[in-house]
Amino acid sequence: MTIQWRIAITSLLSALCLSQAACAGGQSNATVPVQVTRPVKLLSGDTRALNYTPWYIHKFAITGPAGSGIGGGGPNVMPVKPDGRPSGGGAGVCCTSLPVEWQPDLKLTVRWLVDKKQDGKTPGYWYKAENVRIAQYSSGNTGDAWGIFLPGDRVRIMLTDGNHDGGNNPNNRPADNDPYIAQGVLDEEWNRLYRKGGMQ
């Protein structure tokens, strides 16, 4: 192909691109921003629960952003003990996947099935907390993921990291003003599916 032909084809393609941009309101497809997400390296470990509420929690689920692979779930846990100590903390359930390196902008959704009547007949209800953040953790010595359930339909998710003086120690009840505590509300979607028998 001669240089003249290359110039002619390049000019034709340029004119075509400009005319398409004009038809699209002056914006070419090349200027549309594309969100690129980098893969996050995950670790998987057991999931445990602590319950400071007077209600039985049958199970809970942790969900990360779509397609991230972040998520998992946890075991059932009895109501708080008469002396105020939380129930739970025993055997863990496999597995919950979270980033190896702490992600400050990571937002999770936590759902839990709670029975507040405990009459053996009335089914429980699903609650949901969105935009749940995890406190900063050290990537060198991470342990289990914990769902900590607090009065007032609140939840905190933590990943233990061996720092018993920090905020990732399940032996310490989170303070009521802990910024990583999230408020839950009734989950209308999951309750509708649950009542129809679409969920176990």
C-alpha cells in the first residue's frame, strides 16, 4: 500500500470518527470512562459469632461487592447469657473470604436471621445492614472473621489480627460509639423470599 493510500484511509477513518462523535453530541466512544477494578488477593478462614442480644440468631451472611469473591457466612448463636456475657465464640464455620490487605473503602452487606419470639412456631425475620466497614487489620497475622451482634439490631464485623490491644479482639465488647458498628433494618426482599419458601 502506498503512502498516499495510507493517508487517504487514515483521513477517511478520522472523518468517520469525528462524524460519529458529532452525532453522539460531540462525545466519542473513546472518551467514555471505563471502570477498571484490580483483583484483590483474598484469604479464607473460619467465621464465628458473638451475640449480645436477647434473641436467637439462626445464621448470617456476609456479602462483598459483586464479583469480588468477598463473602461468607456464619453459624447460629444463642441469646446473651443471663450474666451479660455473649453467647457464641465456639466452633467456627468455613469459610469467609476477605482481602489479605485491609481495604479502607470496602463495604459489605450483612444479613442475619433472628427469632425474636422464640415460641417454636413463629419464624424469624431477616435483618440487613449495608455499607458495613471492617476496622483496619494487620495482614501478617490474621485469624477468624467474627460477626458481633449487638442490641438494637446492630452488627460489627471484625477480622482478628493478634493485636489484643486494638479493636480486633473478640474478648472486648465493642463500645456503643464504635464507628464500625452498622445499623440493621428488616430486609423486605429476603423476608419475602423466605416466606415463599425460596430460602432455607
